[in-house]
Amino acid sequence: MQASSSTKSTFSIPLSDITRDALKIKETFPNLPNSKIDLVQKVINSPSTKPKLRINMTTKGPSRKQIIVPMSIELSKKFIKDSSMHIININRALEGINSKTIIDFIYVEDKGIVITTNNISPNSDLQKIEKYVKNSFLSEAEQISLPRLPQSKSYLKIVGIPYINDITNSCFSSNDAESILRSNHIFNDIVLASRPCIIKVSPKSDMSIIWINIWDSQSGSNAKKIINRCFNVGSFIATVWGANMNPGVP
């Protein structure tokens, strides 16, 4: 019996991942010769090109071609009024110590004044600028902090500490966390970028997570020194872990 021409058998052939990838490549690059498709597939599927799980622990700070001079907003506004004169005088002072640094412009931020330069300034430049700025405010020089280059931030968390402080019988606070960090030698060279934040591991847990942000280099060298380090908090053993730069903690 002959099958009718009007009834055609319809079925789909499952495509392999390799075939599916090849079709996608051909669709994206229609002019790509067939001989090159296999080469593109090998590059795509190479282990070195596949995404890796990574924690974005350190955020890069502003350009290092800046000098931050921390001071009050009032002093900053006084200084910026004569910014053109200050730029000329500071550049002359730097030229006097054979520095290659040139001041381009100055602006005000909440943390103080920011001096933008043509290159990264060495310590000798920072010392000369500190002297000039403090001489500009003789009666208020103590309110001016040491000039520094911009720094990055690293984000860490400390686990293994109870949520309730045994001594005060109350929840661990930011002050308690700062006291713990100050009393332990592994944090001797660590400077906090903001106050620690404490949360419960889970609603039913009696343990806490302490989130800390620290000033660091762009390579995260300070964080790397203390990650996976353990220390005692009473009878408990706490551990420092790396954390994502946006942990979602208020």
C-alpha cells in the first residue's frame, strides 16, 4: 500500500551541543568559512576562556595621580578661594626639590581638598605639600591631616563570633567589633574605611557575621594578609573571609 503524499511524517532530530554551537557561530558570522568554525569552537570551549567564580573583594580607588589633604569643609572652602595662587606656589616649591610632579588643578570634596597632579607623587612631594598647606593655615594647622594618595577598599567578613556578647549580655555592636580588631595583632596594619556592620548568620542562629571595609592597595595586599587567618574572641575561634564588594548589608 502506497502512502499518501499529503501525509508527511514530521519529527525533529535533537542537535548536539557541538552542532548547536556551530550553527550559532555561523549565524553570527555568516561570511566565516566552514574551515574556521571548528577553530572558533575550540577557542570558545577552551578552559582558559570559560568564566571562573570570582569574588570582587577589592574596588579600585580614584586615580593615583591625586593627593588628598583631609580637612574640614570650612578650611577647604577657604583654601580653594585662592586656588590659582596655591597651584603656582606649590609648583614652585616642588620645583625647588627637583620634583617631576606638577599640580594641574585643585577641587573640594567632603573629606578635604584633592590636588590633581601629572603623575604619582612620592613621599617627598607629600611632605612639601603638607608643609605648604599647613603654613597657609598657621592658626588652624592642627585641623589638617597628613596628605595621602587615594586608596582602594577591600571588603571582608569575620565569622565564628556569637551574636550576643557574653560580657554585656547584649547584641554585638560596632564598638565591640572595633575593640576586637584593635586588641588583635593580625589587624595591626589594618585601617577601617567605615564602621563594622554586624548581622545574624540567619534568623534562628546565635552566631554573627561582622562585615568590615578596609583601606587597601589596588591589588588587595592588606586583605590578602589576613584572609583565612583565625583568632580568638573569648573561647570562640573567629575566621576572616573575603567578601563580595556589594554584600547587600545596609
